[in-house]
Amino acid sequence: MATQTCLDCDSPGDGHCAVCHGTGKILRRAVRGRFEVRGPESLCSACRGSGYCQTCGGSGEVEVGGEGG
């Protein structure tokens, strides 16, 4: 099978999670009054803290096409 650059990565083909930018953590946000404040970090729910793109598993490439019959 052929491969192509994964477009779901933080930057196409870098293998990093697009939600946390590869850190595995995100800052929690809370609204207090009229202001949004950033709270403590928590594990990224998209990659479960791994920092890797879930589409390509961190490889930066995805398989395309199918098996010929």
C-alpha cells in the first residue's frame, strides 16, 4: 500500500497531536465572573497524554488505497 502525509497532525506530517501540539497536556480553562482563566494542566483527552497524532500514531504518514483483487 502507498502512504501519504497525515493531514490530521499538528503540522501535516509531524506526528504530533493537533489538540495539545505534542505536549500530551492541556491547560484547563475555567470561567470566573467575566474572565476566562487558565487552571492547572491535565492530560490531553485526544491523545490520552501521549502527544502523538491519533490518526497516524505519530508516524506522520497514513496508508491510502486498498488491496487489489
